[in-house]
Amino acid sequence: MSKETTENDFRCGYVALAGRPNTGKSTLLNHLLGQKLSITSRKPQTTRQHLFGIKTTKTEQIIYVDTPGIHENARRAINRYMNRTAYSALDSVHVIVFLIEALQWTSEDEMVLKRIKESDIPAILAINKVDRLEDKNKLLPFIQNVSDKMDFIQIIPISAIKGTNLPELEAHVRELLDVSEPFYPADQITDRSQRYLAAELVREKLMRMLGQELPYDLSVEIERFKEEKGRIHVHALIWVERGNQKAIVIGEKGSRLKNVGTQARLDMEKLFHKKVFLEVWVKVKEGWSDDERVLQSLGYKDEI
């Protein structure tokens, strides 16, 4: 392709990564970008807010929108906020990549599909985690079954973690974007601040280290983020809902909190390319996850 053709055919647009919790949306984003930007864990509902991952090449700029998993039982304010964030993204993009898990179709998948149909936006179905299939012969009948649910632009089996078929996925995404100048500078990789990313890295370590219930009752707030003499100083505050949770997060003689801080600091240094000094505290704020005002004060605001 000539330089002139490339410039005249430059494409740009927003692409939502949508699906129920734990289908691998954040893992897919990180592998498409070629670097870790969105936090991941094996626990569902790790992603709570939208995150733009911006990938710019000579021929296109794709702004991937990592969204929270859409789930049925949105009983608390934080869960309702997550659903609103995911739904609003589906009305504000050029393309939707709908992620489901290979050989699985749930009522939550059905709920997401219904919302995608209502959006009337071109959708690609990405069937993730095919690397985990013991019997690959079951995949084709599954694809035939889900293809009857909607007129998808494409159905592509992928493995986000292994990178399987990701170039094919991106090629189909590009075809659906408008010919346009880029929306963001070529060196910008996200819409989020370093302060936000620092808080997310601390929360990721907590999600990975703690049990099934406690991670959903905590949030991380960055009280101070300042660069001095080439070093970034970060003061992070972990909010929990009950007093007994504070002791669990801290761990015996502070061991768990120290481990969280060390791992988060190392990831921050990789992401920010600077030395980081990180201090972490734990405080109790009862009922924060079901209080709309408190959620807004912690940064959970309807933005898209």
C-alpha cells in the first residue's frame, strides 16, 4: 500500500468490548494493545468503570472501550452503576465486540445480546477461551447455534490470553470503522489518568489475594499522586465496609498489605517508567457500595 493510499484510507472509531462478567474483556484489551492497561483477575466484576485503550497504527486508530461485565443481580448501587456504564458504552461506539465463553451460553449472555440488538450497532461475536476446550469438535455446533441468535457481522473463535485469531478480529473491526482523522494523539494509550491507573493496580492485587466476597466490598482512593525529582509518590487509601474486613486486608503483622503494596508498586513502575514510592492505608466506610453519594465521591460517576 502506498503512503498516499494509507493516508487517504486512515480509519478511526470507538469499539466496545461487551459481555457478561468474566468473559475476558480486560485480558483481550491488554493483548490487543500489547501491554497491560486494564486490571484482570479470575473473579467476575473486576472491571467497574469504562477504560479507553487507544491503539494507533499507520492505517487506523482504534479506541477500545473496556466495559464492566453486565450482570442480572444488580442489587447494590455499585452494581447498578456498573450496568449503567456498560449499557451507555453500547450507545456511544461504532462497533461492538461481544465476548462470550466457548461452549457456554447463559441468561446473562442473553441479556447482553438483547441490549446489543437494541443498540442497532454492528456487532462481532468473539468466542473466547477456545484454548481451554478439550474437545474442539464441539465448537462448530456451538458456533452454528449462536449464529442463529443474531445477524453478527462475523463470528470469530479467539483466545485472548494466547492471542489466537486476534489479528483477524482487528482486521474485521477496522473494516467497520469510518474513514477519519485520529481522535487522539498517536502516543496516547488511554483516556485515564495515572492516578486512576494507580488505584486500579492496587485494587487488582487485592482482588487476586483475597477470597470470593471481600473484594466486592472494597475500593481504592488515591489521596496523593505527585512526582518529585523523577520519582512518583503515591498515597493509596483502601476503603472497606466493616471493621473485621480491615484486619483481613492488613493480614497478620501487616503481611498482606505489604505484599499488595509491593506488587502494585512494581506494576506502577512498569507502567509509568519511573521509580514509585507507594504508601497504603486501610479505612472503614460503612455501606459505601450502596450509597450513590459516596460512590460519586470515590470517582464512580456516569461519564460516557
